Amino acid sequence: MMAIISGRKLSKKIREDIKKDVSKLVSETAKIPHLVVVLVGDNPASQSYVKYKKRACKEVGIKSTVINEKESITEQELLTMINRLNDDESVHGILVQLPLPDHIDENKVIDTIKLQKDVDGFHPLNLGYMLLGRDGILPATPKGIITMLKSENINLEGKDALIIGRSNIVGKPLGTLLMKENATVTTAHSRTQNLKEKCLRSDVIVAAVGRPKLVTEDMVKPGAVVIDVGVNRVDNKLVGDVDYEAVKDKVSYITPVPGGVGPMTITSLLQNVVLCFKRIELT
Ligand code: NAD
């Protein structure tokens, strides 16, 4: 029997719990968790992601502030602003929406965000903690995927998991997290040969490339679990990397696009803001 893992439904449930948690924290500390999002330039995709994040914060009682900066902001000006936010005691989470304009070094920006306020989990030390299995802030998309798999009690132990895509924000960290769940992980990328063969022997396939219909019905083994991270616009409609209609009847679980990994990424971000707040205010 095939089941759709709805990130939208799961998010609704988790966000209700976050809302209760936030309300309790506010009455205990008399402080409000506060996320600051820095948006540079006017990339429409970034603008809409920021809008969703702001809306989600409001839904659970997290305060959010969006700082809109012109594309022409210098690297030094941005770093100075981040340092100011690092020192601001009313701020618990700092998120710089990526990508940044070419004249700004993303690594320098990420390295400048204070570890305790790194709600995206992109700081090299947070990624290092994750790699070592120590407590840290996990990147939102991989964290959301693990939450989805766990919500369905999908047993990953000893299973062959194939991640297609090796980005720093999805593929690489997800490999570590799936390994922690005792899956046997393979990571495919643009230079991988025989992708179909690798897909066919996998119990779990995660597609994170950004190419519509990369994963087709003939590439999926019956009963596999398919997680679609891709976001592509085709004929003005959002689709993932998986040929959803053709694949869905062959698998045991699948995530839709939209309404799958996307909402769970934002829900994981909310969890990270609360985690940062607790670490700053309760310890
Ligand atoms: P990216 O765009 O940085 O890189 C793409 C990856 O795909 C690379 O690692 C590349 O090696 C690999 N690749 C390219 N062509 C390939 C091929 N033919 N076969 C196998 N691998 C190939 O990756 P990203 O930032 O992780 O984004 C991937 C997709 O996921 C995009 O569509 C993006 O919009 C989406 N995304 C969605 C969410 C969400 O919350 N839903 C979050 C992050 C990214």
C-alpha cells in the first residue's frame, strides 16, 4: 500500500506543539524568541521563501524581523550588521537568505554568524558537531526529512539509501543523518555513472537536484521510499525531481511537491529558533 507523507499535515501538527512550547517559554522567561532574517537584493524566489518563513514564525508566536538590504551592500557592511545582531541580546536566531550577490563571500558571512544564533545550521562548527553526532543545530531540510521518515516509523536500519545531489545544505548533511539512523548511504551527483542501476537497488531514494522527472518509474524498485526535495517550475506549476504520477503507485511512501519537504524545512527552522532561544535564555 502506498502512502503519501504529507509535509503539510505533519507540519501543522508539529507547529501546534511549537506554539505551545513558545507560549510556555514566553511566560517563563518574559522574553520572546526572535528570528532576524537578512535578505539582500530582490531575487523573487528568495523573497517568497522569506515571506513563508515570516508567516510561519507568526503562526507559532516567534517574533521575526526581516532586514531588506540593497544588492549593492558591501561585504564589510553586511559583516558589521551580523556582528551587531550577534551582540543584540533580543535576537536569538540569525538567518541570511542565500544566495548572496557575487561580490559577497558566503563563507565569510556564514562564519561570522554567532554559533548560538545559527538557526540554519550552516556554520562550519555546527556542521562539524553534526558530523561527529554531537549536539548542534541541524540544517533544516535534512532535519525535516528525518522527521518525516520517523513520523511514519520507517525503519532505516541496514537499508540502502541513495541521495541524489551533494549540496552543502541538503545532500551532504542528509548523508550523515541517514548514517546515524544506520542506513547504508550512497551519494550520487552530476558525475555519477549508472544512476538508474543505483536507484533500482535502493530502499530509500532522496532526489535533491533541481531537475524535473530525473527519477522515473523504471528507476524505482517496488516498495521503495521516495523523498522528493526538488523544486522546479514547469508551465507555471511547482514540481519536484520525481515523476510523481508515474512513480507513486510503485512505492511504499512518497513525498509530494508542493506540500512535502518544503513545509517541513520551514517547520524545522522554527524548531531551530526555539532550540537557540532555549540555549541562550535557559542555560
Ligand atoms: P544544488 O542546486 O546546490 O546542486 C544540485 C546537485 O545536483 C549537485 O550536487 C549536483 O552534483 C547534482 N546533480 C546535478 N545534475 C545531476 C544529475 N544529472 N544526476 C545526479 N546529480 C546531479 O542543490 P540544492 O541546493 O540541494 O538544491 C537541489 C534542489 O532541491 C533544488 O531544486 C532546490 O530548489 C531544492 N531544495 C528544496 C528545498 C526544500 O525545502 N524543499 C530546500 C533546499 C533545496
